[in-house]
Amino acid sequence: MSPRHAAAPAPEERAAVVTGLGLTTALGGDVPATWRALLDGACGVGRHDFAPPEGPPQTYLAAPAAVEPGTVLPPAKAAHCDRSAQFALVAAREAVRDAGFEEVSVLAASGSRLAVVVGVGLGGLTSILEQNHRLHTRGPGRVSPRTIPVMLPNHPAAEVGLMVGAKAGVHAPVSACASGAEALWQALGMIRDGRADIVVAGGAEAALHPLALAGFARLGALSRRLDDPEGASRPFDADRDGFVMGEGAGMLVVESAAHAAARGARVHGRLTGAGITNDSHHVAQPAPGGTGCAAAVDLALRDAGLHPEQVRHVNAHATSTPLGDLGEARALEQVFATCLDDVAVSATKAAFGHTLGAAGAIEAVLTVLALRDRTAPPARSLERVDPEIGLRVVGRSPAPLPPGPLAAVTTSMGFGGHNVALAFAS
């Protein structure tokens, strides 16, 4: 779809509002803890040893979850789930309760047409590798009977769907690091099309495993600053050298405005538009000049009925890779060419790492919070913006957003050329 043929904004009764938020990240086990730590300039990155099944442990930079999901979930449920699904359940439970359903069972019995969309990047990688090791060392009779359900990419979505009693559909987009954002794109479509009244949507990832870390390292994608963990992830910085892997989940309850009003729900913000494109350029590098990302942002703005001049905040994908950050900067410079100085650009992966398939959803939650609190979160490790980048990047301290109506965009990009942009409004 070309920008000139983007969809018109949805009728008011089918507008999508955000009524619930849930997070678990390297900064905290819920939304308040993560948001507070992010604004305070905390960092969840550290040095960690990861031991492969055979051979000595290797030291990598990583941002593991601040709260172990197994300490939050019922033990029996945690034991039956891959770690990625555990994160999804923790964040979804918080989001559902935040939306006003004190008990998840109340949502399931509410009679609403309820759907779930949860994206992943690598999904059940750790479970697959664990069971493969068990197969080779202990024999096929010792492989867990739960191996197949937990290795499937739809495992987190299926578990959340079972938890909330989703009957209108359970979906699991897999678009590398754009998966969580694509889940919200799909949720918006379901609300607008009238296929659901409520969608629990987001992304989850738990891929801190020696194989994934070694693979990204061999690709040259990871930061090599082992002597400076808290300064290693530095998006848009002149000295950036790669990303740091993190884990966690972000979930949002997206609801039709009419349904939310009918039940008197509190509204955090509005999901007003979405754009999705593909570079078709390279499996791991962005298109030159960020053309695919720029097209996705343009589509999202047109879909939302917004002009670039109305946007005051961007939560950028900004992984801290030399090529990726520059390509994204070029995209944003193109879209916001006439108003760059008015757009506060946050790069939050500096604090909690790159959570792959969960990243777009986590950053969507943070974008809603930024609009709600009129505060653009900091890039806590930024020292000097790359002179080739012309964005107004928020530095080490939060930046206030102006009074009046607010609109924001969050961007996501993934291996394979995936680009997703989401537009939110206060």
C-alpha cells in the first residue's frame, strides 16, 4: 500500500483505546517499577556468564529480567511454560488487572468478544535447545511430553489466550524484532473491523542463551564493551558499537472506545494508527536511507489522520548498531523534516537492552506512559549524538513534553526487512 492510499481514520465508535498496561523488564517486574527506574536513569545491563552444554562458560553483556517470572506465577503454571510464555503471562495479567478486571476470570466471563495477539522473535528457543540436549544425553524417553507445545511460536499467545478465555481469536505474529509491534497493528485492525471488543496484545521474548548470544556476536551485532556494561548500549551515540540482548514482555489491553466507555474504563491513551512495510533489501540490514521505515511511519501518520507537525515524541527502535541507528535516523529525518526540533526522540533500549520480539510492545507501553505523564524518557548512556544524526535525541535526563493535545510514534524494525510504526495520542 502506498502512502497516498493509506486507510482513513476509523469511525469514532471503532476507535481503539488503551485501557491496560503490563511490563516485565530488566528494570522491573511491572509497569510502575520499570517506568520509575527508566526515568531515574537506572540500567539493567550487566556482565553475565552463560555456559553451553559442553565447554567453558562465556561472558556476555545481557539484561535479564529484574523479577524471575517463576516467582510470580503459580509453580504448576510456570513449570508447564517456556520462559517466553511465563513473561507473557506475567505482563498480560498486570495489563488485564490494570484495565479494571481485578480477576482474570471476570474478563473471561464478561461476555466480551475477546482476542489475544502475542508476537515473538525467537520464541521457545531455550526450551528447544534444552530438550535437544536431553535427547542426546539421556535418550528420547527423557524428552518432556510438553516439548511440542512449548517450542511452537504461538505458545505465549496460546497461554495468554487460555488465561483470559479468548474466543475471538488467538494470533502469534513472528516478524523478528518487529513482532510485538505487529501484534498491536493486528489488534488495531481487529477493533476497527469489529472482530473483537477487547484485544490483549503485545510481545514476549526469553532468548538469553549461549547459542543466541554467540550467533549475534558472530554476526557482529553485539556491543563489545565488556568493561562498561552500563554504557554498552548507547543508541544514536557517536561511539555505539552494537546492542545488548535483554528479555521480558510488554502487553496492552486495546479496546474499542465504545466498549471502554460502556463499562466506565480508565483510558491511558489512544492507538490511532499503524503502518507496516518491508524493505526487501537485505536479511539483516536496513534499506539505504531508511526508506522502508520512513514509509511505515508515513503510513501510520496517515492512518491516524495526523500531520508530522502534530507529533511531539518518538520512541525509536534505536538498537545501538551503527547501520541500524543511522538508517532509522534518516527515516525520521525524512518524515519530520520540517519539525525535527519539535520532536523529542527517546532511545530506551539503552536501559533494558534489546528484547527482540518483545521490543515493539514494551516500547509501545512506554510511549503511552510518555504521553500520559508528558515526559519523554532518557537515553541513559548517551554521551554524544552521532554528528551524522540530525534528531533531537533525549539525553541522560527525561524531557518534558508540551501542554495541549499530544501525539507520538514508536518504530520497530526486524531482520528480514520488517518495519512497523504505531501512532498514539493522549
